[in-house]
Amino acid sequence: MKQHIFFGTRHLSLPTPLIVVAVLCFPATLASLALAAAPNQLFNESRPAMGTSFEVYLYAPNRERASQLFEAAFDEIERVEAALSNYRSSSELSRINASAADAPVVTDPEVFALLEQALAYSRESDGAFDVTVGKLMKAWGFFRGAGHYPSGEELDRAREQTGWQRVRLDKRTRSVLFLAPGIELDLGGIGRAMRSTVLPECCVKRA
């Protein structure tokens, strides 16, 4: 699965259910200045990240400038992945998953704010979006794209270790606590949305 990210003064639409499309545009004033300075061209580059492939599209006056913006964009993707990836044992998310059932885990402000948002979505959707879906993702083989048809027993076990109501956040201490063993956060969907949010700021600063 590829995630497509667009920067610039225009965007493309890809109406396919298998592709998450994040449409990101520079502010109109910045875009106008860029267009006045030189005619922009469309450039794209793709790299793997967080179990998927990110393809960034951007408008720049030349390949040299595009390369600079690509590096800035993928550096930011790498920074966010280092914090949120459940594919990396060294990530902040993996640290929380490994320890939060034993004791509260203090995390950084950015990750804590994202967890607050994820739990709010879980609560507002009554669990249709559930940030604790990690064990179910693995039961169905979505983790690392292995693919697996789970037995009823496997599903029951995974459901016992799922439930956003079993996560407690303490804003005062900025800590995360799981109220049951085996809970596993999965920020795949909302984490990618976070990357789409921070990338425009990252690239505009360098434009």
C-alpha cells in the first residue's frame, strides 16, 4: 500500500480505496511568490516507511530545490516513524506497549497529545476506531503484511486484549497506563495523519 502526499499549488485525486491520499497545499501567498519567481514543475519521489510506501509529490522551480524539499519531507517522516512505529522495538510507541501494563509510562508531549486525540476518536466512535487494535491487527496478519485467517480462539484472545477503555492518560504527569495486560496500541492510521499534518510546516519553512 502506498501513501501519497501532495505539496504545491495544485493537487491530484486518486479515488481508490487502497490508497490514503493526503492533499496538502502551501499557503496561497507563498505559492503566489513561488510562481512569480519561477514556473513550478511537478516532482515526485517514493521511499518505504512504517510498513508502507510514501510517495511525495511537490511543485518546485527545479530539481535541485525539489531534492532539498524531498529530504526535508522524508527526514520528518523518519522522525515521526521513530516515535510511532510498532515495527521498531526502539520507538516510543513500542516502549509504551512493552511497559504501560506494569506501571505508568511518561511520554513526550507530542506523543501524549496524539494519544489523547486517538482516545477521543475511539470514544466518539464508540470503538469503531480503536487505538488498542494492535493484537487484532496481528491476529489477522496485517502486521508486516503476513496475512492470516485467525481461528475463533485466536480472535477471542485478541478481543480480550483490546479496548480503548483500558487505557488511562494522566495529563498532569503526561503518562500512559494500561488497565489490563496484553493491550497494544496501534497508531498506524492516525500516525500517518500526523505525518501529513507536520509535513507542510516542515517544507514551508524551507521553501
